[in-house]
Amino acid sequence: MNISKQEYEQVAKKHAGSSKMYITIPKAFLIGGFICCIGEFFMNLYQYIGNDNEKSAAFTSITLVLISALLTGFGLYERIAKHGGAGTLVPITGFANAVVSPALEFKTEGYVLGTGAKMFVIAGPVIVYGIAAAFVYGIIYWIMGLFS
Amino acid sequence: MAKYVTDGTVELNGGVSVHSFAAAVGKMEGDGPLGDCFDYIAKGAELGEKTWEKAESKLQQYAFDIALSKGHLIKDDISFIFAGDLLNQCTGSAYGLRELNIPFIGLYGACSTMAESLAMASLFADGKIGEFCAAVTSSHFCSAERQFRFPINYGGVRTPTAQWTATASGCCIVGCAEQPPFVRKITIGKIVDMGVKDANNMGSAMAGAAYDSITRHLRNTGKAVTDFDAIYTGDLGQVGSDILHELFARDKVNIENIHKDCGLMLYDMEKQDVHAGGSGCGCSASVLCGHILPRIKSGELHNVLFAATGALMSTTIVQQGESIPGISHVIELSDKCI
Amino acid sequence: MDIFMEYVRAFVVGGLFCAVGQVLIDLTKLTPARILVAYVVAGTVLGAIGWYQPLVDFAGAGATVPLTGFGNLLAQGIRKAVDKDGFLGIFTGGFTACAAGVTAAIIFGLIVALIFKRTDRTRQE
């Protein structure tokens, strides 16, 4: 080789090419914002038919998860995500897509070892670290409660 | 008998020819700029099968069957078959070829497998070990995606350096014959690790290996870049090709006009969303069998280097933080036997 | 007009959460899974220190739909459960709070796996 690993890293970095951020970021903003507006619409709808805030929020989550699951099933979520980037990743619809897509993909390996076992292969860490963070907060909050 | 030159380069006796060849590809590859030159274009990725793995096996089977019939051979004429693919334990090949009842040697060279299998088949043919030997490889976007990355319907974001695994297969049947294309010399690749750790940037992980093997081949055979009509690399994609050009430029050699990359040829880089280009065993295999070999046969190309490149990693080991070693095997093809 | 501004706030705040995620993807090469984890943990922390709720009051779904809202929900759930059940609440609060979304994802995931066929992504239009 006519080049050291360090130099090669520089060369590789130079040619790696970055995302067109002037396109990806506005797209993520628009599509993510739009998904939140859909959420806002359902939030209002559920409040309008007589639910309190908390229930409306839960129903909104369920609705968005359902929509995302259907879009995933039809193979459409992935197409939107190609443009949406983080705009389709960060909302709860992205979480749903991360659960539903392996469930569908791995059903060829059976409903137990495929769908069942692989369902949380992407979204699992979200649950694990979300619950872990909440647990740590729970301990702190509980100890604080002892002294107040 | 083949003659060992030095440092991994072997010179064949002369007269080892790719008797027949065939490329079978998926729909997207068929829609690409090379669409016209493939022998079989699938209507969809399923090929009528229930799983992506079976679809890939079927594609490989098609490539083999078509190569056989194009060469007016029957399967009993094939003494050995060298095959490999990207799936765990090379199951794409094992299941695709299991009904054939032909002595089978499974190979793994990641995306360099076409050159690896062609090299082995040529060496066997040159040593008169069997009359005809076949070299087959395949890759399938969906089976690779679910094994290496994400489920097909997952909207994960691909980085711009990521490459698109080709749904394609290629088969070469090698024997001693009078007609071109002839396999002249072979340089077996070394494992070259440039310290790249990003599994979404295979092009830069493999460019070093391509540079190493091509320069070694030129040095060992006393040839210069300009002695060739074209140098084809396997699937460096845009990123890897740029790096390769720069590596040669450091030696004051300009290969930009002679170098072509199969990963950049297979797709329309503007219209088809494949990021940095195509990849997978089938990428270089289908370009070799659909585009390069026919042009040597017709005399349009005279001397060509085919350097398929592979990244010898697994998802497990990359997650463990290891860097990605690359490999590239070089095959010198010519329309003249000596 | 109020309702219009409400949607604008949801759009802008939700959009900003996503834009930040995109910046992280483009600049740091964090994989999607890592970004999701970061968002949930960040939401939990912000919820715990009480900074997230004002944002929810301001932007509505713009703050609850991104995964940070999921994290905030976990923090709130923990607080509520510890207030009610004391020590046991540390163990029950998190899953109780996120039960609706996670159960929906599991059930709809199963249903989709049962009735849908995998799609062919190589057919690009």
C-alpha cells in the first residue's frame, strides 16, 4: 500500500460525501411537523367527543400506531420514510414502523421464532432504556419523597 | 499447467476460455442502463417464491441453467461447480444448486465471489481437472437487507455512502476452448484492512484492497494501466471509486478514463435511488456476464482487468467495533489466448 | 384563529424535534436505533425535571407525538405511580404509562403480520 491507515482515513472522509442537509433537514421538518399535526387533529377529535387530556393522548397514540402499522403493511411507510428521514423516525409512527416491519418481515421464520421473537429487534432498545431511565427517576423521586 | 508468477499472481497456460455465460437479474437491475444485456429479468423480487432466500436461489439456478443452454451443454458436462453468495453459510448457492448433482465447492468472498469462483474454475480447467467448471454467484436485495440491515418495510434512513445490494446472479462456464473470452492471468487478493469501521461505507473499506490487487497484478505481470481497454472493479460504488482514483493518483497514474465500476454501471445513478451505487456478489457477476464478457467475445474489448471486491465482515463483528477488511481478486481477460 | 395557531405550534415544535433528529443522523452517523433511544431517554430526563410538560402545554401533539413525548410519559407515569403506591410504583409506573402505545404496536404488529404479505421494495417507481 502506498498510504498509511491514518492518511487513508482522511482520503476516505474526503470522498465520503455528506447528505444534502439543505434538503434532508427541511424535509424532516415538514414531514415530522405534518405527522404531529395529524396527532393534533386526533387529539382534538378525542377531546371533542368527551375524553379528558390523558385519555385523548392515549387514544391519539393508538390511532397513530394503527395508521403507521397499516402503512407499513402496505409497504408505504418505507416510501414516505425515504423522504421523511428523521421526520418519520422520531414520531411514534416511526416506533410503530420499527415494531411492525420486523413482525411482518420475519414471519417466514414462523409466528413464534420469527414474528414473535423479532418484533422488538429494532424498537427493543427504546423500551429497555426508556424504562431504565424512568426507573432511575422513580428511585430518585421515591427517595426525595421520603425526605419531604 | 498454470504457472505461478509471484506474490499471488498465476499465469494460465493459454486456452482457458469462458465457454458460456449468463446473467439473471431482478426488475430494478433490468430497468437500469444495462437492462438490455441480461439474459433473464425477473418481474419482481419474489420470483414466485415464498421467501427472499428461495428467490435468490432461484435466480442463481436460472443463471446456471441459461449459461448451460447457451453453451449447448447438459449438466453432466460440468465437472465441478464453484459457487457462493452473501447469505449465512452460503445457503443461496447450496439451495439453488442442490438438485444438480454436480460436485460442489462453496466459496465465500463476499462481493468478490464472482472473481474468486471464476479464478478457481479457471485454474481447475487449466489443470485439466474436469472438462467444464462452472462459477456461479448471486445476491438479492431483500435477503441481504433482512440479514445485514433492516426488515424490508422498515423506514430506516440510509446514509449517502450506503450501497444497494443488487438482485442479480451470474454464471460462467469455463473450459479449454478456442473462442474468446480467455482467462489469461489471475491475481489472488490479500486481505487488506484500511481501518474503516462504518458498515454503511463498504466502498471505502474495499478500495484499498482493489488498489493493492490491481497494482500487484500490474507489477507482477509487467503491464501498465494503459495496456488495458478497461479496468472493472466489482462494487466500490461512487465513494470507493473516488478513493481508488486518488490512490492511483498518488502513484502518478491516472485511471479515471480506464476504470469502470460495476456498482456504478448497473444502475442509473440519477434516477434510481441506490445512494453510492450497487453492491453484492450479483452486481459484479451480472455486469461481467451481461456486459463485459460479451464485449470481449465480440472483439469490442481486447484486454480487460476484472477486479471484483468484497468486504469480509459480519454484522456481529462490526458491532463489536472491529474494522472491515476488504479483498479483491483480479482476473485478466482477453480476446486472444496468448 | 386559535385553532389555526394551535396547529402551527404543533407543526413547528414537532417539526423541530424531527429536524434535530435529522441533524444528528447527517452529522454524527448515529444509527436510527440510537437516535430513538436518545430521544426516549432525553424525554424521560426532561419530563423528570419538569421541563417537558410546559412544552406539551404549548405545542400539544407537537410535543407528545415525537418519542421524547413517550419518554415524558414514562416520567409522569413513574411520578404518579410512586405517589400512589410508593416504592412499588418505581416498578409499575413506566409500563403502565406506556401501555397504550406499546400494546397497540404489538397487537397491530401481529395483525399486520397475520394478514399482510411482505412487499417488494425493489420495485421503485
